Amino acid sequence: MRDGFGLSRREAFFVVKGIVIMDRTIEWDDGVVRMIDQRTLPHEYQIAEFTDHTGVARAIREMYIRGAPAIGAAAGFGLALAAQNSDATTRDELLSDLNEASDILREARPTAVNLFWALDRILKRASKESLRAPDEIRPAVLDEAQQIADEDVEINRCIGKNGAALIPAGATVLHHCNTGSLATVDYGTALGVIRAVHEQGKGIRVLVDETRPRLQGAKLTTWELKRLGIPQTLIADNAAGHFLHSGEVDAVIVGADRVARNGDVANKIGTYKLAVLAKENDVPFYVAAPTSTIDMSVAAGADIPIEERDADEVTRIGSEHIAPDGVEVANPAFDITPQCYVTAIITEKGVVYAPFEEDFAEIFQA
């Protein structure tokens, strides 16, 4: 079995510059949350360790870890740290501490719904009437957080299998941002589909959008694809239209940070442009996302909050300042792709087509 970095299980734990390569993007290790610091890739592989929920919140906010499923798992483990570190001696005191920690974690990033979903799921379990004492609640919180992480891996494999059926042999697929093992606990969503196609021997090729302004495609997706042995070509974001118009792309596949119940998709900035170009050039546009990313409480994309990030992400590339001092900057981290541009949404439960709301309702009812 191969892990998210193209290593076998037996090979997964080895040392590079004194750092043990992790088997997953994030894990719980005897009271410490360990995660790959994605800010330093691809040039340096570093592991960050956190022992309290405020540190995990900072890691999410500052993008040590990113990607909706990975953020959900991180929030879960952050809440487990809060339970572990709480001095509460009664049930009510511990639940109060957990809710306070949850509020801090919720503020880390507003768009990715998996963060809120994971926290709500853990708090629901912690609040069960059958758990009366703090020493009963603490292990339950950790157990639920670990379940979220473990389930994510299996969910992603199901997404990969379901999506692989849509991609023909020899296809060239255009991918935006990073949706692989680094964006999840392991395996990936949209890159999980690409990975499954590759594992089936279909001879896939990937065009990788660089994904300005943080360059997740150039830094992270290329790093993952290289280790998986999947043929790839890195392109500038502005070149995507050229490749779509020239007939060199057979499908576009992206992930999602939140999906409204009508099928509108919030994803990394630049996704909407790709969807419009794909439709204009008769190229299918697929979104791969777990059902935990579908927010049935949100009617449409206009109701999804869009995170505005620091201007430095646009005015700098690495340490180099590329814009005049004092220039006004707008830096939305995500955009909304209306459902009319989405060919299908690939979930672990199956492939969903328009009208999305009806199929989503059936999935959640089941």
C-alpha cells in the first residue's frame, strides 16, 4: 500500500534532515498534534507540533495546514487538545471549556465548512447525557476526532473510485490548487480521483495550474504528483484558457471548500474562471468533495462567507516584493462557481448531477 507521498507503509517512516516523514498529513501522537508544515514545501519538509488548541487555530489560520478535509481533522484534534488540557473537574466545566476552544477554532478560517462540521460533531458527542464525568468526556472527544481523521482516508478513496469512472484512458486533466494528501488526511479528493485513474493504468496526464497567489499548485500539487509518478505539466494560471480552447484538455477537476445545497461551489480563487472557460469549450467540469463539505444550511453560493486574506500574499512572491508600496490590494481566498457550470459533483456516496439539491437531499436522507 502506498501512502500520500508515494511511499510504501514500510518506507513511510524515515528521516530527512533529522525529520521523520509522516504517514499522514496530520496525526495525534500521545497528546501532541503533528502536521506537515505546508508553508515550507517543496524545498523543505518540516513537521510542526502543537500541544494546545490555540496553536492549532494558528496553524489553520496561517496555513501550516490547508484544504477543507485537513482543516476539519485539525480542528477535531485541536478540540481534543482542549479537552486534554482542561483542568475542569465537572461535566459542565469541561463542556464550557470545549465550547470556548471551539469558538477560537471556528474563527481560524470562515469558508471551509469542514472545520465547523468537525467541531459540531465532536461537541455533539461530548454533550451526550451518558457521559457524566470529565474522565469519560476526554477520551470520547479524542476518539471522535480520530474517527474523523480515519474516515477521511476511506472517504477519499471512495471519491477516487467514483470519479475515476468519469475519466477516459489517456486523458489530460486540468487541476487547480491542491486537493491531494496534503489537503486531506490522506489520498485526496480531486487529486484522489486523478490518483485512482493513474492506479488503474489509464495513462493520465495533468495540467497543473500554479494557483496564485499562494501557488499551491506549483508548490504542493507538483510535489505530490512527482512522488506518485503521475505525468504533469505546470502552467501559469492565465494559460488555462489557451489549453482549453486548443482542445488539449479532456476534463477539469477541482475540489471544494463548501458546496451550497443548490450546487454552487466555493473553492480556491480562480475556480469560477476555469468553470466558465470549460463550459465555453465543451469540457466537463467536475468537483470532487466529501459530503461533509456540502452545507445544506446554505441555500446558494451568495450566502457563503468569502475569506479575505493578507495583501502580502499578492504583493509578494516569497520574500520578494513585486508591487509598489502602498498599492491597494483585494485578496479573496475563494470564489463562487454557480451550479450551472458544474457538470457533476463527485462524493463518496456517488456522482451527483443537476438538479443537485434533490440528489443531495436523497444522500443525506439515506
